[in-house]
Amino acid sequence: MSANELETLPISRAEFQRQEIFKNVSFESLAGYLLGCETIYPEPGALLIDPEQPKRRLLVLLNGLLEVHVEAQGGVFKDYIQPGHCAGEMSIFDNIKPSAKVFAKENCKILIIDGDTALAMLNASHDLCLNFLQILSHRIRTNNKVVCEEEYHIRCIEENAKVDSLTGLHNRRWLEEMYTRELSRSNSGNLHLSAFMLDIDHFKKINDTYGHLVGDRVLIAVAKSILHCLRPTDMPVRYGGEEFTIFLPGTSIENAKIVGERLRASIESMKIQLPDQDDSISVTISVGFTERKDGDTVETIIKRADDALYYAKEAGRNKVCVNLGDGTMFLF
């Protein structure tokens, strides 16, 4: 290539060699293709790639910063392109209109290479192909990491949405999913399953007498005691207010009676410290439970346990009651 032709190139040899996209690429091997290219100097905010008005061209950023806007269901997501890297290459490879808008974030210097010329340059330089593959590989790895992190955060948000923030127990949203799954498993395998409903006795009086801060302490203490009395496989839930429900997989009605009395006695023996005082208070619970029957739904088995709970409270509270499912109730 003559000296006159070199002077008409849109990029110098030194500038060419500084670009990541042209790393290890011979300047002479591509100089002829660069003769038909141009250099532009867009100002901040200039729209360079627009899906609505696509142009099949490669933008090599020589100086400045580019901002990429990807519109998705969750809003507009932004990314940035640094000097030495490029934009628009995917539309050249797959001949599909761009999926994002690209703006000049700062004053920029950009080498514009039309699509056909870019493909010819790739065909002429093995090293240029490798550079494109490395850049695309890096973007894929970065995007995969972002996707994995987003999925992790989404799982955390979903899990937190199923946990009662005060007691740390699961809440009714979790109950609807997990109790349905456990009941279906027990029904299909004809397995034992017992369901409990618990209620803190005279809880409104505790709130009215000592305030909601003490009421919260009572709920937290009761939840901890429930967990202490159960197996890791049992499924306690804060049902709402001062009510709790528990599914005990693989538990017959005889063993459920033992668990119910253990829960009642454990909570009755607790001492809950009053804030900023030397005094403490005690609370009791009423417990109702029942065992799974063929054809049960989550609603029907909890309803029977709740009927037993109501019977225990009507009988004087601080009692355990079993509902046999045929209208028969027994107090313990």
C-alpha cells in the first residue's frame, strides 16, 4: 500500500494496534479493507444503533464510552462498551436486526465498518476471528454470571416472601405449596400424616396489657419452642396472628398425641422476659390435631384440626384435643 493510501485510512497503524479487537492482527492484512471505512465523532446522547432503523455495520470504539440499552419485560437494562471493543457484530453475523439501542455515553471516536467489509475482513484474518470469538465468549460468560446472580436473587426474594419475618417460620404462601405437595405424597402412598392447629391463649389480653412489643416477644418465643419440639422433617407455619399450624409427615394419631402434649407443656413452662424489667410472663396454648383421611385436601385436614382447637379452647384452654374425623373429639 502506498504512502498516499495510508494517509487516507480512517485509523493509523498505532491506533489499530491499540484496539483489543485487532490484537495480534497484521495491519497490512486489513489496511486495504479499511480504505472504504470512515471515522465518526458522535457527541454524548447520539443514537448509533437503533432496532427500529437497523444498519448492518460494525462500530469499533476507538475512544470514549458507549451505553447499551436492552428493553425487557422487567424494564431497560444498561451495559457499557469500552474502547477497543465493538458493537453491531451480532447483526452482521446473523443478519437479524439489533436487539438493543447503543448510545454515545461520552464524546467518542468510532471506526465504522459496513457489514460486507467486516465479513470480508474476518475471512481474511484468522486472528481477527479469534478476537471476535474471545470478545463474544467474554460477553456470554459475563451474561451467564449476571443471569445466575439474578436467578439467585429471585430465589432469595421468593423464599423470603414465604417466611414470616417476625418468627422465622414459613407463612401461608409456603403452606399452600408445600402442604399440598406433602398431602399428595401421603395420599398416593397411603402414609400417616397428622395436622396441628395451635393458638396462644388470651393473646389479645397480652397485647392489651403489655403492648405489642411484648406480644411480638411471645410469638417469637412460642415459635422457637415449637421448633425445639419438632423433627427437622416437620412443617411448622405461622398461620396468622397468634395461630400456628404444623404438618407431621409419617406421624400416626398416637404419636401426634405425644407431640401435642410436648408442645403444650413446653410452652407452658417458658418464662418470657418483659423488656426493661426484671419480671417475666408465662403463656399457654391450646392444641387441636387430626390425622389424614383418604380424599383429604389441605383445607379439609386443617379444618378438622381447627375444629379440635376450638373444642380445646371451649373446654378451658391449655389443652390438647384430637378430632377423629367422625365428629368425635377427645381431650388430653
